[in-house]
Amino acid sequence: MTAPTPSPNIWRSPQVYERLNRAADPDGLVVATLDSLVGEVDLALDIGCGTGYHLPMLAARSTRVVGVEPHPGLVDAARRRLSRTGLSDRADVRVGVAEALPAETSSADLVFSHWAYFFGPGCEAGLAEVERVLVPGGLQVAVDLDVRASYGYAAWFTASGTGVRRDRVSTFFAQRGWQERRLPVVWSFQTREDLQAVMSIEFPPAVAARAVRETVGTTIAVPTVLRWRRC
């Protein structure tokens, strides 16, 4: 298997990351946009599914869903989620990476990823692999941080010194035939302690402190872009 790029937030702190998942997009903008693009499908793949938070959502829109995740501990957590939600009979989680998906050629109708492709350049091999597994006319959807924005989470991300060039990301996808919709997503936490805990795994300490300091209440703006293309 191709060596995965570590995801330090969820890999190191899956329980804290669960607070992020529960806080994300209370208005359902991502799901509503997804539903506007595709109806019920046969097989859906979730690349980088983590603890499987989005698998029940995808299972409600597909006959079968497969989560793909490189971290063995998160694979186990995702499988436990499927068992708790009664979805084990038509959902599965497999160890794998985007560059070598554990799926047959021309088998999936929908390939979904959440916060996995916003770096653009460098993910060519993974995108080519998605083309392999999608059926003709199949849909790929990638939900990511909109790094072009200059407020909220995007501003703190830029301050973290990631080196991501805002102009290159959107150009990368546009040149490959992707369409996009920018969404005014927020994360709404139950408590300030939840917000602080999540910021501490998302950013370096100084930036995390800035994010908490600049946030009034328990809601932060997370400018989001949903990109899609049909193969």
C-alpha cells in the first residue's frame, strides 16, 4: 500500500475530532448540495472516511457504501460505528489509500471525500485512481476548505504556514473539468471547551489560541467549497 500522508488531528485525537464532526455544518449545506447533484446510487465510496462519521449519511443515499481509510485504528472505529447503527450488512470499511483504492474498476457510482483534496497539486495519482473505480458517468464529490477565503478558519489555516497557494488550488481543479460551489458553512460547538479542544488539534498552539480569542461564542465560520466532476 502507498504510504499515506498522516492526518495528525484525527489520527492522534479521534475523540476530539468527533466533537468537530458533531459541530460541523448544522445547517446541512453540504448534504443539501450533494443531494442536488445525485440521487440514490448503487455503490458509494468514502475516501479517507476516518471514524466513519459520514458513512450513515452516504448509506441513506446508496444501496451499498464502502469507507476507505489508511489508519487501522480509525478503520476499527468506523466498523464499530457501522455495527452500532445497524449498517454492517450493507456497508464496509477497508484499509486503503486514495492512490490505490480497494475497489474494482468501474464499480462505484459516487466517490465522496471530506477535507481530503484541498491541496490540489500533488493529488494527481489519487484523482486518477478515482477515475478508474467510477462507472462511466459516475460522480466524484470533494468537500474542502476554501483556501481562497480570508476569514474565519481559512485565515487561521493560512496563518499556520502550510505553504498552500490559494491561487493554485482552484486553478488545478478548474483545469481538470471540476465545477464548484462555495458554501458559507459554520461549525457550531456545544461549549467553548469543545471549540478550544478542536482548535488545539487543528492548528499550532499560537494559531489555536488566536482562533479561540477571535471567536465570540461557540460558532466559527469555515468557508467551504464543494467540488464535483463526472467521469
